[in-house]
Amino acid sequence: MDTKGIKLVTIGGGSSYTPEFVEGIIKRYNELPVKELWLVDIEDGKEKLDIVGNLARRMVKKANIPMEVHLTLDREAALQNADFVTTQIRVGLLDSRIKDERIPIKHGMIGQETNGAGGLFKALRTIPVLMDIARDMQNLCPNAWLINFTNPAGIVTEALVKYSKHKKVVGVCNVPINMKITIADLLGVPEEKVQIEFAGLNHMSYGTDVFVDGESKLAEVIELLAKPENQLSMNNIAPLPWEGEFIKALHMIPSPYHRYYYKTKEILANEQKEYQEGKTRAETVKELESKLFELYKDPNLNIKPPQLAERGGAYYSNVACDLISSIYNNTGDIQTLNVVNNGAISSLPDNTVVEVNCTVTNKGPIPLAVGALPSPINGLIQQIKSFELAAMEAAVTGSYEIALLALCINPLITDDGKAKVILDELLEAHKEYLPQFH
């Protein structure tokens, strides 16, 4: 193990999630000696970067650890000789997310950050920027791991692996850990005793088995989840209860995001109601963010405020920090990550990115074999993978036709005529952030 300490760079450092990440680094300082934390942002994010950066410095001072916190708008200076780089960016900020949600809803389709038309446009705006970051990393810190939390995490991670020269890329998501915490709670056992087998794609993976101390508890968990009061949900998704018979027939654990596909009409009706009231999820998040930043400004605040848990990305820092620590310490523990398939799921191409359990080593995560996807979930996962492949091709090539094809493949877009209208409107709305199409 090196003695110089770790240089960790967070791109999108002005994010409201950063205090949780800083808390995660502080908690693990003995096993993960981060000497330099560089928080990087763009000119539009400078004010937030300063507010978050000062809070980070107060947290580090309170913890009394020898870690320097650097704030910069100069990405290249930050990346020089970095060991780990995390990305948590939002191209176009929350105003772009509001458009991603409102425009499809206006045309009678689901508008959401990572699903349907909204997910496609977040990918189209984000992939070129992440490609630039990967190019800089290849030049300035070729041995560094890129840990991507930017949504849609699976599509973005796969685009980087496929189209950039920097191959040390892993995607992380907080959905599996949220599911694990909820299920441990339902079973009344400590979270560290629970191991869930996951198979699928980001925001589209299923728990195929649950183990407590090595013993399968899937049947018991299915019985518990079949009751409406025990439903898995997250702050950013309407907690619509599953039909008990459906959960028993599926005999797997769907993620909260599966409601978009199995309860499309109810979710859409919910979104349309919010749209009419002028408070889509993105607008709620914008309000929540401004309250968080008001809290962050308080010079006496030197901890992560509990209100941050209201954001949909709660626990992400646990996932990101655990991954970085396990790579650094070569622990060989098991984590659920977005990685190149390499045969783990035999029903999907080897070179695509999947969300599965992996053994984490100092050479990176090694996916654990899943075998073929069970037939009840195989069709939907294949359809979403086809959508993802078209989405990343459209992002890299700027092809209008491929972008339209991606929309029409997606199960949440049910009319090719409306798909074209939504595509044209979103392309116009996000023109500034889509140079490849204009």
C-alpha cells in the first residue's frame, strides 16, 4: 500500500450530494487515506462549488484529518496524477431536467430523469462531456479509475467503455443498496448480513435471490413484499403498491424503477397531475436543492445535514466510497456494480454493460456469473438494452434517425408520430447542450 496518500477528484463537485461523499471519505480515512480531494465544477456551478467546498472544509476540520480540499474550475489541473475520479454531473443543470420531464408529459408520455424520452436526452447531453473527461484522464492520469454516478449510469458507463480509450470505468448506483437496506429492515437483520443477487441493467435489475448468513430467504422476502405495507420505494418514485399475486408469480424482487414499466398508466396519471399543479419531480428537487444550499451556507454547519436524505440519491456515497476503498485495499468483497458483462449474463452480449454482483479487486470489479436471464424478465431487459445501444450511438454520432429509433424502441414511448414530435421539441429545447445534432 502506498504511503503518499490518495488523490481523489470529484467532477460535479458543487453537487448537493458532495457532503455525503465527503462524510463517506472521512468515515473511512483509516482504510482510505485521501490526502487531496479536488472538487471540480464549471463556471455556472461556481457559487454552489464554493458553498459546498467550504462545508467540506469545515467537515474535514471537525474530523481532524490531514486531507486538503481543493476547489477549482480547471479540470486539467485537478486530474493531473489523480488516483480516482468520480463523476456526478448534470449537463444543463436542473432546468434541463425540468424540460426532460415536462415536454414528454405534455405529449402524454412519461417524463423522467433516466427512463423514456427524459433518460434518452440526459444521455445525449451527458455522453459527449464524459467522453471529454475520459480523454483528459487518458492524458493526465491514465491509471486512475473513473467511478461514474452520473445518470443514466448504465448507458453512460457503456458509452465510455465502448467509445473512449479510457477503459478503467465502473458505474455505480444507489438503487441496489436502497433495496438491501429495506429488505434487511423487513427481515429484522443487520444490513451487513444480507446479500442480494442482482441481474439486469441499471434501473432495470432484479433481485433474483436473497441470502442471510449464506441461507436463501427469497421465499420469505417474496411473502413480505406481497403485502402493500412492505413495498420498496425511493423518494423520487411514486410508492404505488405492487399486486401481491404479481410479486409471487415473478418470484424476484423488482426495483422501484420497474413501476415505470409495469405500472405505466398509473405513473403517467400521477405525473400528469403533478404537471398540472406545476411541480414535477425536477421542480420539487430544485426547491429542495435551494433549501439544502441555504443550510450549507451556515458557517456553523460542519456535518452532512439530515435533509439531504430527501434526495433520490441517498446512500450513493456508501456505494462510491466502498468501491474506491475495495479497489485500493484489494478486499475481494462483493458489490453490485455496472461493469462490462464478459459472459456474466449469457443472454446479453459480452461487450455490453450490465448491473450485477462483482468481486472487487485492485484490478477492478470481476462480474459474478448469473447465467441466462429468467424468461419472465428477459424480454424487457433485452428491449431496454436495444434502446441503450441506440441511445449511445445517437449521442456519439449525432444521428437524428438513430435518436428517433432509440425513442421508438423504448417501451415508454408508444407512438412513433409522437416520438418524432417529442424528439424535435427536446432537440430544440436543449440545443445549447447538443452540438453533435446541430
